[in-house]
Amino acid sequence: MANWNGAVASREELRELKRRAALRVAARIFNEKGYHATSLDEIADEIGVTKTALYYYFKNKEQLLYECLKLTYDCGQSARLEAEQMDGTAFEKLSHLYRCFMEQLMEERGAYTTMANIRALPEDQQTELMERRKHLDRYSRMLIEKAIAEGALRPVDVRITSNFFLGAVNWILRWHTEDDAMSPREVSAHFLDLFMNGIVAKG
């Protein structure tokens, strides 16, 4: 079969496009209604396919949730790897980590992560996702500690600050939509300004 020199998507590429489209829809509904209040029928109806067709891509609702949550942690890992490869200060790397993380989450449409969602998954998947969060949190804390040592940040509680940042980023998925008036870049810039500068007017 002719491949039109790559001008036409292959069967595998089309399958992956459909799979990603299904994940975006599922993540949006999970974020809006919660995992336990969402049915596969509802997701299939929103996509415009039968539930049987959805089973071609995902074996059950648990796998859909796992893939949506995995996408969220993939965004965090991608942002971490970019920050690690940067030259510059810890403050610059910390800023890049969260800016990149937020932009990717809004563009890729990962799923809002809660312990209730994670506990709905098989134990091995729970362990995997919790370990990935720990890796991201450890890297975030390390940059905060170094930025404090550099004098770029005041001596805040490192654990609470990292949890605050990660929690605020996670919450974006609950309210930001693809038709938001502000672009992911604009939202992330505003969040980063709040993270680093707060809201109190400087005298």
C-alpha cells in the first residue's frame, strides 16, 4: 500500500490521534465531574462513538483514568528534564520548571490528581504515580532550597512552598478550559508572578 511519502497518516498514527482525542475528552469530564461520577457511556457519547468502540483503545474506565493521570505526570517530568538541562540559577530553573509544567498541562489536558483518583487504580499503578510525584516534589524542593541559598527567595518553609506550588498547578485543571480567554502562556505567566511575588503591593 502506497504511503504517499508520509503525507497521509498511517493506521497507527490515526489510532494514536483517536486515542489522544479520547483522553482529552475523558480528562475534561473527570476534571468536571470526578472519576466516580463519570461513566464510560458518558465519555463515549461525548466523543461520538459507542462504548464498544472505546474498548478498542482502553480496556476499562480504570485504564482511561490511569492514562489521564499519567499524562499529567508526563508533563511534570518533561518540565523537570527541561529545567535540568538549563544553565542558570536555581531561581531561573525553578521558574522554568513551573512555567513549562503549567503550559504543558493546559495544552495536553491532563487529569486533576487527587488521592481519591489515585486510590481508584490498581496498587501497582498507585505506586508508580505516587513515586513520580515524589520525584517532581524532591526536585522542586531542591531548587527552592538552592534559590534560598542564592538569596533569590526569602527563607520560606521548603516543604510547604513546594506543596503549595504543585497544588496550585494541579488545580488549574479544574477550572481552565480550552476556550479560556487567556492562553496557557498567559495563565502560566500570571501564576508564576503570583508564586514569586505574591499579591501585596510593594511600598
